[in-house]
Amino acid sequence: MTAMLKALGVIPARLGSSRFPGKPLAEFFGKPMIEHTYRAASESKLLTKVIVASDSARVLDVIGAIGGHTMLTGECATGTDRVVEALNRLDRAELAGYDVIVNIQGDEPGVNPTHIDACITALRGDPASVMSTLAAPIIDEREARSRDVVKCVTDVNSNALYFSRAMLPHSKTGVFNPQTTPYLRHVGMYAFRTDFLLRFPAMPPSALELAEDLEQLRVLSAGHKIKIVRVDSTLPGVDTLADLHELTARWPTASS
């Protein structure tokens, strides 16, 4: 009998953000932002369990108070490192039961649970890929040219070819024309095969990764495949207090 496939969602949350200290606990429509993210991720139909991983007891107390799963970690350089540390702290038998691990950004209270499921489905549907992630169309030229917005391009099978902070693709004339050229904004949700994610921290950073400051380029540089799932749109994540104000204005209940 084939064992039932199970997916685990891990939400890494760091309290000491340099651009927005205390971000996970920032109030958003009456609740800490991390609680919104946890509740939204828990609506996924394919995640067996969702864990918030943090080095802050204050963050974990918020999730524990609503009956959520938590994992205390040490200080970590990246969200991916925090996810891997959380996995290494799980019971070995439990970890062995998960074929897919989804890294869900803690600063995205508007995460769409159907997007989580789409990432899981895409990865399970392509044995050659080690991970999957999301991309949404770019129609704003400022967004296409912003170094704070990560862009990606794919082949005809929706495999990632490259990610960049530069405008991608960049036409010979430099003109932005979304009607003739597809521009895609990378959305930072990642579904990993469990065995690959556990090996990832030991892989040396590539020159491309260091140049762009994008971890996913380590995967491509090593010759692995990343499946891209296209979605129509996503609510923005929160890096700064200004981002939180913008998201508040765009929140579906804000105008109701």
C-alpha cells in the first residue's frame, strides 16, 4: 500500500527585522500580522500541518494562544535556514512522513491558501523538479524596473530559466511593453522536496546568487529545476511600515 503523501507548511518569523522591528507582532485589523498569516496558511487543503518557526517566544506565544503549532529556533541568517532548523528539530518519524515542505513568508498576511496548494500540486506533478514557486504578471513599468521586485523568466514548460532584480526580459530598445513581452514578478513562496531542502544549506552559494542576492539561483546554478506556477495576482508582502499601510488600504475588508 502506498503511503499517503503529506505536506508541511513552515512560516519563518523574525522579530528583529532591521527595516521593520517587531514586524510579526504588528497589529493588522486587530490581530498580530503573524496570526493572519498562520490562519490563512491553515486554510490550505493540502497542508497536513502548519508550524510557525521563530527565535522569539513572543511570536510563538501568539500562535500558541490560538492552538497553533510552533517551533523555537536559534538566530538564523535567512528564512530558509530557519525552516531547515525547524525540520531538524522535528521528530524523525514525523519528518519522514512529509514529501513536501512549503516555506510560507511570515510577512504575507494575505497569502492565498489556493496558491499554496498549487505549488504543492505542481511539484508533485513534476518528478524532475526539486522545488516550485509562484509568479504573477507585471503590468506596471516602475515595478518591472525596481530592484526591490524580483523578476523571472521561464521556458515553455514553466521551468524557471532565471531570476533577477533587473528588468527581465530586457528588450534591445529598453522599452517596457507588457502587451508583447511577458514580465513576471516572483512571489516568494517555495515548495521543496523534503530531501532536497535538507541538503540545500550545505550547497555552496553560486556566483549568480551572490550577485543578485537571490537564494533560488543557487538551485538553478547547480543544475536543478524549479517549476513556476503562474497566478493572476497576489496581495503584497510587508517589508516596512509603509507596506503595512498600503496593504491595509488594499485589504478586501477595508472597503466593505
